[in-house]
Amino acid sequence: MDRTQTPPPSTLAPRRLIAAGTTRHHAGRTITVRATAVGVTGTITRGGAR
């Protein structure tokens, strides 16, 4: 069985979170939230045809 060689944790480059977000659909509305190192943004929109 072959194994992928992964360098030890001390030699890996540090990682940083760029952005994280979520989208939810509830009661005909869409709620979107996005968080970055700078801040948090969000929107609530009405779903369906306009």
C-alpha cells in the first residue's frame, strides 16, 4: 500500500484564514454572512420572483 509523504508540521507553511461564510434559506428569505480579518458583512434578501 502506497502512502503519501507529508512533511512534518514544523516544515509546513503557516496558514491563515482568508474568509468564511454561510448562506441560509429560511421562510422565503436568504441570509448571507461573510467574515474576514477586516470585518463581518451580511445581507438578508427576499427569495422568489420579483
